[in-house]
Amino acid sequence: MINRTLIRLKTVQMLYSYLLTRHEFTIEPEPKKLTKDTRSAYALYLDLLLVILKLSGKQIGNCDNVFACSSRLEQFKLVNLISHNEKIVELINKDNATAEDFDSVLQYIDTKIINSVAYKDFIKLRKPEIEDEANFWTVILRTLFAKDALILKAAMKCDCFTQIGYQRAIDMVVSTLSSCSDSVTSIVNAKKSLHASFEKSYELYHAILMLMVELTRAQATKLEEAKHKYLPTAEDLNPDMRFVQNRFIQSVENNAQMGEYLKEHPISWEGDIYLINGLLEAITQSDAYIQYMQMPVTTYSDDCELWRQILKCIIVPSDALAEALEAKSVYWNDDLYIMSTFVAKTIKQFAAAGNDSPGLLPMFKDDEDAKFGEQLFVDTIKNHDLYHSYVTRFINSKQWEADRIPFMDNVILSVIISELINFPLIPIPVTINEYVDIANRYSSPKSGIFINGIISNIIKTLREEGKIQK
């Protein structure tokens, strides 16, 4: 089961990666150097954006009427994002853009779009992505808008029209659409990666359990091979099968949930011969194993306790296992300790249930935990500039240089603020302690001190602004 400690860690790691490499949604600024071409380009840039919005049935700025489009353009997610972008709305309103010069040809453009090869190809897509929509509009702009005589005639009505300005305007709109597409795509991919990291953590939970099964199978094979030695001993011919017949391991092997999971996510340790042999040797030489094998009689609880001790003292501390996990998945090394605690919890639950083996732990405790990471991730991205402003406001320049604060610390502080504001039921000390631990582990040696030193002032301000009541 993935708990909130691990969710927080994964969310911080993914935000760090995303914020370092994210694609910004860029709006073309008003030109600083005003020439006839730059004025033309900027005015037509706003007009062309408005034309796209009108063709998609959107009303924005000073446009009085909503165009009744006859295509699927009103369903475009990309256009919806642009129509709600505050910067674009502000620019259109500031310049009083109406694109009224194009109103007379809107129906003509709509018809031309519907009959275009680009549109016919687009509607064949079952689930078009925003990237597909951006590519569609790029083709329409560079072919229909750039070359059609009637559309060009409408553009010429602009007081400051120049041919160079019009072509630049088309390039500027393409750039805006592409940046919006890249921005959204990067967020979508980051969210997918976040979910994938959770799924890999849950896979590790099953992998540890299956490692125990594989170790047991390896010992069974070893005992069977010993029977076929050239000169087998009496012990070889009649081995003590207590370990290989461990009832906890049998319960895991026969667990229906484990079987279903392995169908979808095959897990195998068969190729890790050196790891298996090394762990098995350490197990058979351990005090826990020797005491277990010397017991007159063992109960199901004893079988479980043996594996709890092996997990704690041999499997988790193993350097060989750490190397194997790193080779199998980039996610697993950081997850081993936390996921091993849930394997230990599973062992205890099996011991308590006896032969009536319980189910395995779910991926998340409940729906709230399942949504927790993504909510933190999305909110922190959406409000990152605002949250970062709280941080910079309270940096003591005598103690800390703002430009030299580790980027990870800024990310962690933004996530802390997001959690404080959006999750009122989580106590403040819990939030702070969790993220200070992450900072101490993954950032600089002074990060925990820095975060503790600045967060109290941020909390005080958030309370004064009514953003937190706890």
C-alpha cells in the first residue's frame, strides 16, 4: 500500500523534474520596436486568435455575436484553453480586438475547413489529443489562411496591413498554439509519470513478496539436487522440509489477488541467480533460521515470524538487492524501505488470520489517498508563481541568498503551501515534518533548517489572508 509519505516524496520528485523542464505557454508580447510590419503582425495576430475562437463558437472580448459553427471545432480542448487564458483575454480586451474584418468570411472559412483534407483526416481520430488539434490548426493556418484569396482580402481591411506582417501573424499564432499544446502535453505526461511511479511502487510490494517465494523455491531445488549427489548423505536423502514447506509462503503463492496481479504484471527473480544464492546463504546461516529449524513444532504464526525477521534483517539491508532493484527500475531504490514496511504489515495480517489468509494490501488506503498526489501536483503547478512569491517575500537576505537557494527547496516549499491550503484536515506539524524529512534527504544539508525557518512566517500570512484556518 502506498502511504502519504511516499506520495509526497513521489510528487516532489515529479514536480522537480517537471518544473525544471516544463514548456511555458507563451503569448506574443506587444512589439517594443514599432514598425509598419510589427504593428501589422501584432494586430493581425490578435485578430487571427479571435477568428479561431469565433470559428469554435467562443465569445470573448468585445465580440457581440457567437458564430454558429457547423463543425466539431467547438469541441477542441486547445481552443477552450486559449479562450480561458487570462493573458490572452487581457490582451484582446486591452487592444479592443474584434476581428470584425473577418466576420464577412467566417461562414466561408467554416465551409472551407469542413471540406479540407486536414479536417477529414482529423475527424478520423478516435481520441484526438491537444497536440493533434495544434497540428490541425497549423495546417489550416499555413494553407487556407495564408493562401486563400478571400481570407487574404479580409485581412487587408486592417488599417496597418502588410504582407510581411500577415505572414508573421500566422507564424505567431502557430507558435502560441504549439506552446499551449506543449505546455498541456508536458503536464499530461508528467501526471502519467507520477501515476506510473505509484504503480511501480505497488509492483515493488508484490516483487518483495515474490522474492520470498523465489528464495523458497531455490532452497527446494537445492535440497532436491542434493539427493542426486554421487554420495548423498542421510540428511541429503531425507532433508528437513520445514523451510520449503513454510505455510506463509504457500499462502502467498496460492493467493488469488497475487495470481491476478501477476497476470497483468509478470514479476520474476529467476534471472537474479547471484542475488538469490547470496540471500539464501545469508538466510540459512542466520540465527532466525537456525532457531526456526530447531523448533520441535512450528505454528503458522512461527512461519510468518521467520519471514518477518528475514525481511527486516537480511532482505532489506542487502546491498546486492539494492543493486538489483536499481537495475530493474529507477523508482525502486527509494521505495524499498517504505514498501518493505507494508510487506511486514502483510505478514502480520497473515499471521493474525492464520490459515484463512487475508487479501493483499490495496494500492492506496482509500480514494482520498489515490487522488492526493495528483491534486498536490496540479495545484502546485497552477499556483507555482503565487506560492513562490510567498517564499521570496520572507527570505532573510542576511542569512540566505535567494538566487542560491536550491531549486528543490523552492519546490518543496511550494508543495507545503499547496498542502496547507488545500488539505485542511492534515495537521500543520505533520505537513512540515514530512517535507523537512524529504528536504534533508534529497536537498542540501541546510535545507531542513531553511524550510523550518521560513515556513512559520508563510503560515502566519496565509492565516491573515484567510487561506488556512487550522
